[in-house]
Amino acid sequence: MLLALKRWVAGATLTSPDTVPSPDFQSRFWLLGLLLMIAISLIAQGPRRFFTGLLEWSTVRQVIHLSFRRLRSRPLVPVVLGGMWLVSWSTTQLLQYDSRSGSDNLQMSLRTKTLSAFSLEQGVLAALTPLRDLSNLADCWPLVAAGIFLAFQYNSNLQWIPRSSMSSPMQSSSFWTQVFWIIGCLWLVYRTVIGVSGDDGLPLNTGAYIEVVLEPAIMLIIDSFLLAWVVTEIRDSTVAQSDQMLPDFEKVVNLAPAIFLVNFLIVPGRFFAHALWLVWNSLVDYISVAGSASSTIVNYVIWGLSWGILDMQAIAFPCIVLAGSVAWSQGSIRQLLRVAFRMFRNHGASIFLMVVFFGLINVISAALITTLILSHPVEPWVFMAAASYCHFATLFTGLLTLSGLIELGEQSLITASISESSE
């Protein structure tokens, strides 16, 4: 269980906490998420439109083609994310290259499971978290550092403009960029301490108790603003004026506060695991004084840090649609939900087929990569290398999934505008 928690918290790699292989390779969690998506689509579209839409593969193929076109129009996004994650993962590898824990973790994972069973579990759980590499960007320290530098530069340039002459979006971006670079600096220091602490990336318990709320909150803010940059770049990639290299902070900030809700709902297990681990370690000090703890509480903590994360991610699986609707929400939560409902109503079947298609790619790619890398003789770096290469594959499928959802969100808005005009 502790190994599964460390892999999830430190690297967004969802792992089964079970010590024995499951007959379904943990696919029940992914299937539960897909069933919830089907249920929402049936409610929004109706059974007839939904099942008819499942036969229209040409529509899904066109959406996938348009999602490719959006990324080709803005190659800066996959290049920057791929390069930054490469540096981040390489740094982690260098710090723990000869760590014995790498060999121990590999042997522990394969002690009661065959390599094929473990690889298939990794593939299915990667499909359960299709946007895992876009919703945990606070863990990519080079991207955070670049964001801090650009936000500080932007905020410094604004100090020469009188506040009375600033527009409302400029004032908002001035405030949030200042918040971002300040908490970003604190976050980098915190992550550096975690990286060299030897605790495999688990949050630190300082004894001040304030980190129980502060650490997940800071992580959510950084995650959300970096995701907002990705969303705005892909959204505006079809516009002729989208060839600038620097981020448009006004557009990024314009997605708040909706982007905070979206990032939280996509990976609730991420923030839940951080908060529960910190709460539990804070309670350990009290328990050591009291001398005992309720077995019920202990069992709930064990469930929350193991199967509870998988349950939460399965229930939250349909929320990935919000990543497409937030691009057109203008930061309004009401508009976010409205666009998401329109997406389900107009394209529920297409969303389902697209998610299944990219999910199967994640299953196949993660399973094959894991099998190939872990076939290497046991070395300390092998286990972490397998996870890193899997994330490279899911990073680009995640970008395509996000691009497709943004495309469907735009089509839903166009359809709604045409309907309102005809009325």
C-alpha cells in the first residue's frame, strides 16, 4: 500500500495496492468510470441519440483529426511539456539512480505478480487517469521555474502602468501572477527538500499542522494555472495570431476560478492523498501521547490511502469533459457546467468513443513499455525508468484527449448559437 501511495503522490502513477494480481487487472475501475460517462450521456442525449451516435465512427475520426490539427498548429505546447517533463524525470533519476529502494520496489511489485499481469494493471490504471500528466504540472519543477520567471517578469513590467489606467483583466492578471510567482518559489523550495529527504516524494510532516491545508492548496493553484496555460494555447491554436512564444497571462487568469474546480475534479485522489497523509501523520503525534487509536479510524485511513484513491478516480472519470468546457467558460463555474452539459447533449457518444480510443492506446502503450523496460535485469533505475517512459506516452495521448474535448466544446457552442439564432 505504501509503495502504491508513493508512486501516486510522487509521480501520478496510479498503482494497485493489492499484493496479488486481480483477474480483471483492475479494469473494473476504468469500466466503472466509462459506465458513469454512459449514464450521463444517456441522460443528456437520450438512449436513441446516444446509441445511434456510437455507430457514427466517422464523426469521432473527424474529431481526432481536428485535435491533431490543433496540436500541429501550436507545436510549442507538446515540445515544451515534453522537454520540461524530460528534464524533471531525468533529475529524479539522477538523484535516485543508485538508490536501493528502486530495486526493492521492483522486487516487491513482482513478488506475487507476473510481469504481464503487472504491466496490464499499469496500462488499465493509466487509462483511468487520461489527463494525469496535465493535471499534476506542479510536480514538473522546470515548468514551474519557467512560469515563476515569466510571471515575475510580467508583473514587474506592469508596475510602470498606473493602476487606474489598467483594465479589469489586467488588474486581475497582475494580482494572480504575483501570487503565482511567490507561492511558486515556496513550492520549489518545498519540493527540493522533499526530493532530497529520501522519503520517495511523500509530503513532509513539519509538526506545524498548517501544511495539512496549505500544501494541497498551493499545489492546486500551481497545477491549475499551468493547466490553464495549456488549455488556452490549444484553444487559440487555430487563430492566426497564436504564434507568440510567451504566455498570455490575461487569458490564463481569465479561466479562474473555474480552472481550480476543474483541476480538482479531474484528479481528486491527488489532493485527497496529500491531505489525508498529512492529517494522519499529524495525528500520529497525538496517538503517541494518547497511547492508542480507534481501529475503525485506522481502517478508514488505510482504505483512503489505498483503494479509496482508485474509487475516487473512477467516480471522477467523467469529469475529464470539464477540461474541454473550461476553455469556453471565461472562468465562470455556471458557464463551465453549461458548456459541459451541452457537450454531453450534442456529442455524448463521440466523447465516449474518443475516450475509449485514447484509453486503449494508453493501455497498450503503458503495458508494452512496462514489459519491455522491466524485462531488463534488476537495477535501481529500472522501475522509475519504466514509469517515466509510460508517462511520455500518456502525455501526448492526454494532449490529444484535451484537444479533442476543446474541439467538441467549441462545436457545442456553435450548435447552441445556431439554435438560438433560428429561434
